Amino acid sequence: MQIFKILLPQEWRELQRDRETAGAPIDLQDGYIHFSTAAQLRETAAKHFAGEKEIFVLACDTEQMEGLLKWEESRGGDLFPHLYGQLDIRSVLWHEVVSLKNGWHQFSDRIPMK
């Protein structure tokens, strides 16, 4: 199954360089790496990345995270995937740059709505 992680450009460059990450500052604060499902992704971008001109969306393989991934209740009672460990770049299936236009992030068709 694919889940999605949003990173800022510098965070993506650091993951490429270091080959793994403990996540963004919010992830470090919360003690786990926040992910979204395809259905949750656009709302996550709007809520936590509003105004960011460029974000990177990483599609990640849950099978590479066995034992470290937990589905926990969060916003609106939805279950969100949380990784309790490092995100290894080998879990990233593909990534895409998403730009801001007219105040909204413009996701490609490659990123599913659900």
C-alpha cells in the first residue's frame, strides 16, 4: 500500500543526502513521522503547508515499514499512518514536486484523490 509524506525542499534534499530521516520538526516533536493516505493528502497540505510555494510529495511503500507503522486516530476521527522509526529512502517509491498556484497546491493526476 502507498502512503504519502510531504516534505519541504530542504527536508527532501537532506533525505536524499542522508538516506534516512527522523522527519520534519513536527515529527521530531511528536515522536513519530506523520504520513497521510491519498484521501487525506490534500487536506494535510492545505492545513500544514498552506502558503508553501513548493512541497515534495513522497509515495512510500508500507511493506517497507513493517512493525514500525501504526494507524492512529487523529483529525476528525480518521486513522492516520504514523511511523515510529526512521524513514529510509528505500521506502520511497516515487516523489513529485507540487507547486502552489492561486493559493492551492496543484497535485498531478499521479497523486490519487482516494
